Amino acid sequence: MKKRIKINTKHSNKTRYIKEIIDRRFNIMIVFCVIIFSFLSISLVTLQIGNKDFYQAKLIKATEKIIESNSVPRGRIYDRNYNLLVDNVGKKTIYYKKPKGITTAREIELAYQMADVLDVPYDKLYKINLKEFWLANNKKLGREKITEEEYQKYNERKLSLDDLEKLKIERITDDELNAYNDLDKEAAYIYYLMNKGYYYDEKIIKNTSVTDFEYAHISENITTYEGFNTKLDWERKYLYGDVLRGILGTVSDYEQGIPYELKNHYLEKGYALNDRVGLSNLEYQYEDLLKGTKSIYKSNADNSLELIKAGYRGKDLVLTIDINLQMEVEKIIEELMIKAKGEPNTEYFNKVFVILSEPKTGSILAYVGKQIVNKDGKYVFYDYAPHLSTTTIIPGSVVKGASMAVGYNTKAISIGTRMLDECVKIKNTPEKCSWRSGLGVLDDITALKLSSNSYQFKIAMKVGKGNYRYNAPLAIDIKAFDTYRDMFAKFGLGVKTEIDLPNETAGYKGSSTATGHLLDFSIGQYDTYTPLQLSQYINTIANGGKRIALHFLKEVRAETMTEELGKIEEVYEPKVINNLDIDSKYIERIQKGFREVVRTGLGYGYMGKVPNGAGKTGTSQSFIDSDNDGKIDKETLSNSFIGYYPVEDPIMSIAVVTPDVSHIYGRSSYKTNIIKAITSQISNKFFDIYK
């Protein structure tokens, strides 16, 4: 009997269902893969054929080397009347640009050829450079200076290639170097210059005292001396010599590049280390405007350069300075300083500071600092103008205009307040008196006219809420110091003037709050200020109470490739830092007092023949280190004067400081009056030019 096999139809159906699912998914996967590969194929065809030029251009751009030229001429600098002060002049230059594939042996050969043709001083050739040249010449002997053990360490990566080179350098003996003669050393220095910096840079070989023969010979043989060529570089030319030289500033040369102390400042701005940059004063202050725009080159495969974008000179600056007035002021000062040095008690007198400016704009017209030195029996002068913003002086009575403002503003005095001029005595301190006793009963105008110290002392005691009795202790509210300093700052004393020069200082503030020092402060015998601050101070009085930033910049002109001035891009607008926080009637009262100083008071004749001038004199006790041993050992007298003209609509202010013009150690009490001679002669010269 046959056995019937029973088929499990349920299991068979399930197996068939699973197979159908797998087949379906497999088919979907195949379709998906076909789509993906089709997309990739189309993309590849598009990339290789359709967008071939586009991507080839991107590849070239990504791999090409873009190089900037080494230097371009800076912008020029003019005075207010468009007299050219600073220009660029061509400078014959011989340079080397490494050709592609050149060997060390050929460079050494070229260095010797250049040493035969060029006169290149090698005083800057250091021993390390000479050793490197020896190694380049003696590779086999150099390798022998490394031991087998050291080579083994190199193979084991315990020493680097740089380590081996350092060992070779260290083991080169003096005897081996002494075999080099002057020609060898000159060639070594030239070889060093040829390989200094990046390989694609132009290396300056000689740019000082290049003779016509040297320049012509290299120019005519550039195919023979591969890599060497000539060009006209530039250097700064100061058309008025040393006049205003210190304020115009300096520019680095190619070899110097960016000095270490300015490295971070300039590198953060995107400069290269060998860029030529402004180092001081206006060249530094306006570097962003004066610097030119470098040419852009593409480095080709053969290491030649292809110009992409031509460079151009920097922007031109027009200053507020009148160079003719500047020269006249310097001449007057030098003549009068020599004359004064022949007078008694002037042993310690050696400097004069003078600033002429426009009270309503802050524009500086003349800016002079002179130091006189006896050198081998002859007087010579040094430019001390950069110190006008950093040297601090004890100003003396010129500050009494600001002191009056304190009195008016605190109601310690009012217009016409009368007080007796008399010596003031605080217990355990010396008497404090005016320059002459018995000036009488004075009102505010006469107190300025006769420069009464006593009048200011009494104001200060009222401001400090002191109860004064002769030779008795006197306590004051020390907040009075802040009251004075706050008001003085609004005039420009004890704060920076915001002049467009680097490194300005704010002066010295005394730390003592003794009562006597408040009285000293009120007459300019405590805190110290710069001559520049005195200029801003008198401008604030002259223009009716606006403290305006002092400045040298008048205009910025667009860069040009010709000798003509470009179009005006920017005109400096006067910057009002603050206004005096006092009633205008009090400012007018101070102006009237200053007018009387010059008309009939202690400043009579200080403004020369200038009509309707105003001003204030000042004398102060100063202290110096006479023998440079680091200790203050001599007491001297210093003079200052501030003035302006005309009173109604001032166009000029003058601030003059003559430190240490006399002392108390001479046989006589003679005091030179050079400051009056300086201020009157300069005022006359200004009047003759601008009347």
C-alpha cells in the first residue's frame, strides 16, 4: 500500500512569499544602484567635459603663488601753502631673484662674480654667515665633521637634519675661516644676501652708493648674471633739511624692515617683516595713509613674475604747518639762545619750546623745540620738537586764568571782587608772597595784570573752605584739589591734548594734599604740564571756552602717479573735546585780564608790535640734576608766556617756555629776559607775514 505524502501548503506559501519579497527588494536595489551610477556618470562627464575649463581655472588659482612687490613710494607731505616738505627720490638698486633650478655651486660662483664687480661692504657679515658659506663651499668636509655615531642617531631619528647642521657649524674652526681673504668674505656676504628670506623674494644686494658703472654693468649683463637685475627704488627726501625733521618722523629702510619693538603692531595689520614703515611721529601716525599699495605678481612655473595689478604711491598729506614761518621762528630762537648763553647765570639754560597755533581750529602753525650744546667750543643745536608733547614743566603764573575760573565757578569770588595783596603764613611753613610785596588792594582784573599770588592764595583757601589766620594752622577740604584739577583739565591742563602724534604724556599730578600745596597749585607751582598743554590752554581762553584738539593734519589728497596733487579726499574738521562749564561772562573777564597783562601789566611788550594782543607771563621755581648723577641738586628759575591776537577774533596763539634760564648760585641776581625777546620777535614776524 502506497504511503501518501502530505504537503504542508501553509509553509510552502510562506516560503514563496518571502522569496517574492527578497526578489522585489533586490530589484529595487538594482534600480537604485543604476540611478546612482547614472548620476555619477553624468556628473563625471559634466566635470571632465562640460565644466573642464572652469575647474582647470580653479585648480590653477588654488596652486598659483601670488607675490607682492617689496616696496612702493610713500605719499608726499606738504605744508599748509602746498610747499613740498617730504618727497620720494629714485635710488639705484641691484637685486637678486633666485631662478628656478639654480644650484648652490652656481650661486657661489655668481657671488664671487658680483664681488669682483660690486663694492659691497661686508661689515655686517657675521661669523655664522661665514660658516654657512664655508659649508656651502665644502660639503664633503662638512659631512666629515659628523661622527658615525651621530649619523646612526640621525637614522634612528634621535637627531634631526637641523641638529646635524648645527653640529657642523659648531665644529668649523677659526683656522678654516681664516683661510678666507677679503674677496671671499665679500662673496660670502653677497651669498648670504642672495639667500636671505623667502626664495621667491627679490633680495636687495646693494642700494646705497651704487655707481653708474655698477648699475650699467649689471643692467647690460642680466643674462650672464642670471637672477641679478637692477631697478630704481626710492628713499625719503626732506626738502628743508633738519627743519621740522623730528616731527615729520622717520621711515625704516629695506634692510631694517620692521623693528622688533613695532613688530606686533605692524604684523597684526598684515605687513611683512621686510616692509618699510613709518617709525616715529607723523610718518608713524599716518602710516595707513602714507603707505603705498604694492604691485601684485603671479609666480609662473619658471619662477618668472607676471604683473597682475600695478602698485601706486600712498596718499599725500597737507599739514597745517607754515614752513616759512617755522624757519623764521627757528632762526629767531637760535640767535637769541646764543646771545643769552653769553649772559650771567645761564649755565643750566639749554632749551626753548615754542608753539604757534590757531585758537579756533587747533591747527599748529609752527612747532619748535631747540636744545643748545657747547661742542668743542662752538654752539650747536639739536631738534627737541618731539619733546614738546612729552617734557613736563612747572608752568608758574600762566595758569592763573584757570585759577580765576575756579574762583568764579565756586563763587569764591565774583566779578570785581577786591582783596588785599599780602603775604600768607600757615603755621610751620614759610611765608608765601607775591613777586613783590605791597601790591595793594586788587580786583580780579588787576590781580591778573600784576600777577598777584596772594589773590590766588585767598581764592584757594575759600575753595578749600579754610578759616585762615596768619601763622595759624589751616585745615582745608582736600576735595578742593579735585575742584581745581577738574577745571584745569577743561582748559587742557593735566590731560592729553589729543594731538595727532604718538606718545603724548599728560604731565605729573602731585600726591600730597597738604594745605600749602593747594596754594602752590593755584599759582602753577605744583602739578606739571607739557608745553603742548599750555598751547591748548591759551587757545581755550582765546576762542571763548572750547577745548579743541591740536593737530598737524589739514588735508588728505588722493594718490597720483604724477607730480600734481590729487583731489581732496578729506579735510580735517576741528574737534571740540569739551566746553568750559562756566558762564561766558567769566571767560570774558579772564580775557580782559589777559588783555591788561599785555597792554599795561607785567606782559607789556611781550607781543611786540602786534595790536590788541592778550597774554600771561609766568615764572616758576624749577629743580634739576646738574651733574647727571641721578639726584636733583640745583634750584633754577624758568619762564613761560602764553598769548594770542587779536582779542576780538584771534588768528594766532603763542606758547613759549624757557626752562632754567637763571639760578640762585651766581655772583649776581641777574635774570635773562630771553623769553620776552623770543615772544616779541616771533609775534612781530607773524604780524609781518599775516597782517
